[in-house]
Amino acid sequence: MTISLIRHVCRRAFVRPPIRSLSSVPLRPPEEPQLPIQLSQQDVQKEESNRQRLRDVKIADVLKAKHSYRWVHPVIPQDAPVQQAIETAIEGGLSAMMVLQEDKQHVVGLITSRDLLRILASGFKEGRDPADLLASPVVDYMTPISQVIYARPDETVGMCRTLMAKLGIKCLPILSSKGQVEGLITARDMSDYGLSAKEKGGKEAYLKDVSERVGLSSNTSMAEPPAFMRAHLGMERSPLFVNIGSATLPHPFKGGKGDLCNDPDLSEDASFVTTVRLADSKEKTLQRFTYFGVADGVGSWREYGVDPRLFSRRLMMECSNILEEACQNGREEALQFRQVVSPATVMAQAYDRVKADNIIGSSTACIALFDSLRHQLHFSNLGDCGIIVLRHIDSDVAGSLKRDKTPRAERTSDLRVAFVSQQQLKSFNHPYQLGWTGEALKEGESSSFKMPNESCTSSIHLRRGDIIIMATDGLFDNVEIDDICRMALEWEQKHGFMRGGDIAARERRWSMGNSLAHISHDTVQELADALCTRARENSLLKHVDSPFAILAKENDIMWSGGMPDDCAVHVVHVVGRDPNDIMDAPNK
């Protein structure tokens, strides 16, 4: 098997893809409450018109205006220590810097001010010597060039703002058609555009925009959390638990005998769920952590005499093995060092073991860790598997998430999609993957393979009652996310987790100790099976376009109906009690 096969094998389906801080304080801060600032209708309309016009401005114009006022070269050598990067960022007022090779010409990555804060925070948490931490080279922490998100000079401010909001980033390198970084654009740069020096400084500007906003009275205090958040905050100190249902179906035509195939052993998708107790240095004890993951084997390997199931299954099996081994180490050395293994580390170690045993093939992969004490989900995703989080959010109080215009009295639920994970795609129908051909790639060799450290890694804060769906593309290619949300709601209502969309009633039930965790434990498999079955049914439709078909047409590819494929699904229901807790039993 040669490297040249990569270009032919890796085609497969995918799901579709500051406000300025004013530090000056008056000599005599006002003690009396100030009157609210009154804006005329004319001022409001002018501001709205300016925002509309700014949205359509070319980013090249913003960059030109920024450089005309002040030029700072936003670069740092790759061998520069972290301390130098911090000093350069502060002295230059930089939100990010491009990392350069030794020749100081070629870009190898990007490091941001937030990256520098994370370096310090993680180093302090791990007990590293501050001197060693500051002396570490930035190349060890930068975002590699293959993962840097960029914009083009002819794109608009509106497009860049949307991209930054979707990805949660604060700056964008602007890449010219010649492959040169012309500069970095931040949210502040876009806000400053169109403001002249006279508008930003001087007596008139100060009196008009700043004077009534400077200084807080001596009796200023923090407001109490809003009413709709108090119930959740009251539960923050209590651990959460998860019940997990898992389902797998093969490609419907994999049997080859005319009948639809239902044998999960024939599926190229694989998964694992493992709950382990690992040492947590912060809590100085062993804590329970739940890991789960899915992998989607690339079926095209079969054309070259390779069973596509071997790579994905072995990858998931090794993930479970690594965690069991870490669990054993945690029992033996619980209080000596932190044993919690990140999803990215699990993926990397499992991938190394698969390569060491010369398992030929490739797959996408998503691995997640549920931290019950901190109410967090950490995950690493490489390719087009995905995670969505469903949450009940009252639209009347969470206006920024208000999409359903139905009057509150007529709505049956406020179950919303609170999170959708990012994917990594080379092009339509061509996700990046973990893979092994039997020999290492040559330097500069173009392929669809990525390393585990290039996976999309993130964290989500979870709440009691959340429903997490992790699945391969067989689900998301065939079932709209809104339909997944409706199916989850039907499951909730059927088993009494939510009645009539009344969030307050559910929280009162929780406060009385009635979690229904035992019902969740017994029924969560139903939802996993239902989602897998719906994906199968939709994939066989000929005249109803699936999400895959819609996206295909948007990319000038004629495709109609569903997308038959293997499908693996985890449904994770976040509850407030251990389902084995006798206090939550049905005969309570």
C-alpha cells in the first residue's frame, strides 16, 4: 500500500459541512445616581445607518485605515520564548502574532493573547516552574498554519464578523491572492473604522461620548443573577451524572442479498463508552469521568483489499484500553499527580498504537470527556463526526437565542440547539481523517490525513437536563438538526422529563429531589435507536432531499434524496442523580 493511494481513498460523505475600556477615573467620583443617557431618535437612526454601512465595507479598507494610523509588525520568531511573546504583545498592543520560521519570512503558525494566558494558566495548574514556562518556545503552543482561519482582502466586515462569531475567535489574518499575510484584523479594528482622530479624541468628543460614562459611584455593587439562572446556579455545587444510549446501523445495502442490512457487525462505524475513576489533583481524590467516542471508517479502502472496519474499531478499542490503564495508574498513585487524560491525548495515544500494529486504513473520529464535578464536556473532533447539545432555554428571557416567533402561550417547548461542534473538511464530501498507509508521509506530501493534535478541541459547560448527541455523519447527513431536536422533545415528553414546556415546574421537581434519573437510565436507549432508525429511513428516500443533498447542490453537485451510510449514535442525558441512587428509585 503506497502513499499515492491516499488521494483516491479519502473521498467520502460529510455533514454540511470591544467595547473600549475607559481607565480614567475622575478626582471626585459622583456619589449620587446619574440620570440615564438620553439619545435622540436622530442619533439612534444615524448609529443604525453607520452599522449597516460598516457591514458592507471591504476588509482591505479597514486594514489600510489601521495601518495608516499605526504600523506594528505582528510577528514573532518560532524559537522566541513565551516571555518575549508576552512583552511583544503588550508593547505593540497586539491581539495575535504570526509565528515565523528562522528565515523570518515563512509563516508557520499563529499565537494569540488568549493562547498566552492559557499557557500561563495551565502551567500554574500543573505546578510548573514559572521560569521554565516563560522560557518555553512559542512554537510549542502556537496554532499550526494548517489550522489557521483567515480572510481575504475583498471580503466584507459583515462576513468577517460572522466568521469570528461562529468560530469564537478574536482576530483574522488577511491573506492576499499571492499567499502573503497583509495584516491581522480584530473586532476592535472593525469598530474603529470610520472614526476620525477628531471623533476619537478632543474636548468635544469627550463631552459628547465619554464624560457621562466615566466613574462609578462608591455604592456600586454587582447585581444578583437573573431569576431564570438562579435554579441552575444553586445546583452548581452538586455533581451531575450521565445516562448514555448507543446505537449502530450499517449501510442499508451492505448485506448484498436484496434485504436491508441490520447487522451492526458489518458497520464501518465504531464507538466506545468508558467510565473510569482517575486521580484529580485539584480535588485530591479519585473522581469519576465518563469518556465516549465515535469513529467513521472510510469505506473506499475496500477497493484495495483493506477491511475499512479494522482501523475505526481498533482506534476505539485502544481508546478504551488507554483509559482503563490510566484508571489503574490512578488507583496506585492517586495523590501524586494529575491522571485525567484529555480527549486529544486519548486520540493521539490510540492512533499511535494503531499505527504501531500496522493497521491500514483511515477514519474520522470524535472523543469526549464528561467531568461530573465541573459540569463540563471536553471533546476533540477530527473530520465530520459531530456533537450537538440540546437545552431548554426560555425564549422570553434569552432574547439573543430567540428564534421561535410563536407566542409563549402557544409554544409547547423551548428546547433549543445550544451548541454545534465545528468540523474539519478539505472540501465537500472530503473530510480530514486519521489514517495510515503502512509508511510515513513525506514532508510536503498532500493528503487528507491530519494528526490528533490538529483536531478541533473545545469545551462546553453543561447543565442538568441537557441532551448531548454525538454521531457520525450518517445521522447528520440524513436528519436535520431541528428534526433531531423535535425527536428529543418527544422522548422527553413521553417519559415525563418535561411537561407542557414548563421549565419552572421541572426545576421545582428537581428541588424536591425527584430527578427521574432511573427513568432516563432505562429509556435513553430508545432515543438513540430512534435517531439511528430515522437516519436509515431518510437515507432511503428518493424524492425528499436530505441535508447532504441540499449541501451537494449548493456545491454544484447533482444529488437527490437521502445519503445511505453507516450510522453510529451516542445519546447522553445529563441528570442530577446517579441512576443507582436508591433515593431516586421509582418506589420512593
